[in-house]
Amino acid sequence: MAVTKPITRFTLFGGVVVLLLCLSVFPSSGQAPKNKDLVHVEAYASHKRVNSGKSFHIIITANIKQGFHINSHKPLDEFLLPTVLRFNETKGIAFGSVCYPKPKQVLFPFSPNHLSVYDGKISIFAEGKVSRNISSGDINVSGIFTYQACNDQMCFMPESVGFDIPLKIVKAD
């Protein structure tokens, strides 16, 4: 007599998740827009010249194509990927915490729960502090903005966009 193993909820749930992921990554009809065309990211500093020992602000703007959204930095579902801004280490610059905009709580047809998302144009802020001991000259502040774009039917693969912000460090008088 053969022993059969019962299908557990976890196995069934895992199969459904894999199926949904496949459907979202490989749409069945039509030409899907390219992920890079969905969100346009720009990076700025509050000053092009910064005195040693002083602070400056960094602003990252993301223009999200109409009809699309990106997950917020704190998604309400543990399986969703958050929007994240990270800075690369820059000698002589210390970065403060990142200030994300207030997300929208939206109900989509594919989820019984509200999701925490950004759409339209958003701005993300952070503060940089220049060391008093840094040498004068040109430097670049760089980092990565990571997001996952979705519409009301599917999500695209996560995207990471690098950015460079040139700064000129001058000695304080």
C-alpha cells in the first residue's frame, strides 16, 4: 500500500505564489513597458559648494509614470520589496537618516489589503555633513535608489538606479 503525503497549506500557498510571480514577470499578452521607462530618478544637492564642517541636503526625485506605483519604504506586506535609498561611503562625508515621503494607502484588485505605495512625483531627502578635516577639492556623493514598479495588474523586477552628485569642498573661513 502506497503512502501518500497530504498537500499542506504551505505547499499550496508556495505554488500559488510561484505561479503569480511567473505571471507578473512574463505577461501573457501585449508588449510590457520597460522597467526603466516607468520611473525617472534625479539627484541633487542643496549646494554645489560646501564648506568643511558644514551640512548640506541631498534630494532624490522620482517621477513615476501615470498608472504605475512603487512600493513605499515600509510596505505593509512582508513579501513586497521596499523603496530604498542608500549612499556609498564617501570619505569625509557623514550621512544622516533618510526622510521618505508619506505613502498612500491604496486598495488594488489583486490584494484584499491596502498597500503602502508612492505614485506621481516624490522627493526623498537626506542630510550630509562634511568633516572639518576634509581636503578642499571636488568630490562625488553617490548612491543607489532601489524600487519595484507595479501597476494594478503586475509588478516588474526590482530596479536599482545609481546616482552621482558632484560637490566642491571649500575650507571654511
